[in-house]
Amino acid sequence: MADERTKRLTLVAAIVGSGIVFLDGTVVNIALPAIRDELDTGLAAQQWIVEAYLLTLGALLLVGGSLGDRLGRKRVFAAGLVAFGITSLACALAPGPYTLIGARTLQGAAGALLVPASLALITATFPRTERGAAIGKWTAWTGIAFVLGPLAGGGLVELASWRWVFAINVPLVLLTLAVVRAGVQESIDEQAPGQIDYLGAALASLGLGGPVFALIEQQVYGWGDPRVWGPGVAGLLMLAAFIRRERSCAQPMLPLELFRSRNFAVGNVSTLGVYGGLGAATFFATIFLQQVAGYSPVESGLALVPITVVMWLLSPRFGALSDRIGPRALMGVGPIASGIGLIWMGRLGADVDYISDLLPGVLLFGLGLAMTVAPLTSTVLGAVPEHNAGVASGVNNQIARVASLLAIAVVGAVVAARFDAVLDDRIAGLPADARSAAADAQALSGGSSRRPAVRRQVEASSVAGYRTGMAVGGGMAIVGGLISLAGIVNPRRAEGEARRSTPPAPTAAGRG
């Protein structure tokens, strides 16, 4: 059993190691204008500076978790840190846009080693009675990265250079490596075969990468373009081949029997709804506040800071409460509260008073999220044998990221359709030249117009589309909560039922 010092150092290493991965998912957005000016990049290159990282991170999480189980979580975590530091330095020194895109691709692959290994280390180090609180602290601190990303990135770009957005990772990596060396214990899946399922790893990576690529690129080309549906279909076929491979392989990378665990299967289905609603709603809220409500980029980012504050304060407490009472109630009520908060946030008009209009919904959303994330993560990881913690973490993180991308694509289509329908109806009675100006704004997906009459109609249509999108996102979160209420079984209750259903061992008298 790990002592208190080992637990503390493991938690610090897991938080910082995962935090830099999440930080680099958001910090680059602020630096893109400066990168464009120095490296003379076009729009496509700017998009891929962001998306290359997300693509490899999302596609390789499952592989990273499996490698941690087989080769050792501490070893893979440390290797991921070293690789992340090297690739961050390569990003900082990139002489041109395509070199930067290549370095970002490798940086995402390094991040795919870090995130599942960090959670697997927590699972292996903390006993079940303390695991929820530990994961709650991990959730609270890593969540800060989503807020610090834009704020810290803006400061580094303004005071120094966009290159420091990447270079700052190097000292953080060195610090985390020192913590790992000082007190993190190695853990490994003793039941895992020595041989790695390379074919399964390739099928999983390419199979997940294809749909993720399609979800990213459909925003540019649309679903009808073969550059979008081609990789998407190919990826789905490879995923089917992967499942067939894992069923027949003697040494599978992903043991499919993990999904026979009720809490593991239900928890991952719930993750799809919860993180889908989270990703879509926060994405569209940020855009709406800037494009319609007139917030600056910094103001729109600060508007959602209370979510992180609430999670930082309450996630460890809800994680500990989950250890005591079981996760079912929290995993059910939390997403429902988050969904109601999102629907509240969707009631905004074009003129937004932050305190009365937006803040109550933001706080309710943050409260529900704090209730949900730590119990959900702890339940999914606790539902499988401890030696499978890495691959379980990889599966859950993969589902969370794909859910967010999928929801943004689906909800985006709903928002666009609602915007177009309302605008077409509202401009029907306007003069021909005004309808033409509105059509130009419509082509820009909610762009503004200098004509007051047209601007009012576009604004009203944008509000209608936003409200529909937030309602869909909130509904997704609520569905995730209902699934948890119906399907999750509290571990203590499950263990008690198992004992009651097991016949008592025969006594000595009975055997005689």
C-alpha cells in the first residue's frame, strides 16, 4: 500500500502532466494571429496547427492507455513527458507553418501517453475508498488549464512571443519528471501478455483517426465532400475490423469483456451524452457572446470562469462523497443540473446582462459538472480490474473527446438550419436589396450587416439558432444523467448483491 508521501507526489505528477496536455489544447488559439503574422500562414494552416494536435491526441488515447498497462504506467508516463517536452521545444523553434504542424502532430501523440497513464497511476496508488476524492482533485486542478490557457497564452504572446506558448512546457515537464523520480511507484498489468497487439493498435488508431478527421474537416468542406466522408467511412470500417480482431486475438489490446461490466458500459454511454453537451454548449456560448452580445474574446472567456471556480472548490468534495454514498445519485443528478444550466444559458437575448441573465445558468452548470466528473471517472475506472486501468482510462477519454467533436458537428448543423429558417422567414417582407444584404450575412453564418433593418433580422435569427443549440446541448447532458440513474449500480450494493447470490461454502459438518 502506498504511503501518504507517495500518494501526494503521484497526484501532483498526474495533475501537472495532464494539465499541460489540456493547456496546449486551448492556449494555441490565442497565439494564432501572432503565428500568422510571423510565419505568414493561411487559414488552412492555422486550422491544422490546432487540429493536428487534437487529431493525434484523440486517435491514440486508447493505444496510450494499453501501452501503460503492458509496459508500466510510470514508464509510459515518463516517456510521454519526455516526448511532450521535446515536441514542445520543436514547436517553439519551428521555422515555418508546416514544420509547426508536424511538431504539433507529434505533440498530440505524446499527450496521448500522458492522460490515460496519469489516471491509471492514481487508480493504482489510491485505495478504492480514497480514489474518488483523488480523482476529484485531479479534475479540479486540470480543469483550471481550460481557463488558464487563453489567459496565460495572451500574456505570453503580448509580453514575449508566441513561441513561449510552447517553450513554457519544458520547465513544467522537467519539474514533473523530478516529481515522478522522487516518489511515483511503478504499476503494471501483470496479466498482460508480453507481446503487443500491433495490428490492433494500428486498426484502433486509424479507425478512430478517420472519424475524428471527418468531424474536424466537415466544418470546412461539408459532409458531401469525399475528403470528409472518405476518411470517415474508412475509419468506421477499420473500427469494425478492430472489434473483429479483438474478439479473435489471443492477446487483444482492448479486452472486450470489459464492456460486460455494467458500470463500465453505462458510464461510457453516459460520458457520450455529458461531454457531448458540455463541448457543444460551451463552444456555441463563447461564439454567441462575441458575435451577438458584443463581448470581447477575453470577456467571453472570463464569463465562463465561474465554471472552473465551482469545479475547483467542489469536485474533490463530490468525489469524496461518491466514495461514501456511491456514484449513482451524483452521476444522475449532476448531468441533469448541468443540462438545466445550459438551457438557462440558452435563454439569452442579444443584450446580455451578465449577473442576471448568464451567471445563474453558468453557476448551475458548473455545480452539475462538479457533481458529475469525478464520480463518473472514478466509476468507469473502478468498474474494471485494476490491471486494466490504463486501457479503461484511454477508452473513457477517447469517448469524451469524440463526443465533444461529434456534438459540435451535429449541434452546429442544427444551429445553422434554425438560423437559416428563421432568417428566411423574417426577411420575406423586406425589399429586394435588403434581402440581398441578408443573404450575404447568411452566407457568413451569422455575419453582421451595416443595414440596421437587416442587422436586426440577422441578430434575431442568431438568437433563435443559439437557443436551439443550447437546448439540444442541455438535452444531451440530461439524457446522460437519466442513463446513469437507470443503469449505474453503486459498488457496495453490487458487491452485496454478488455475495447474496453466491451459495455459502459448505461447512465441515456438511462435507462430512
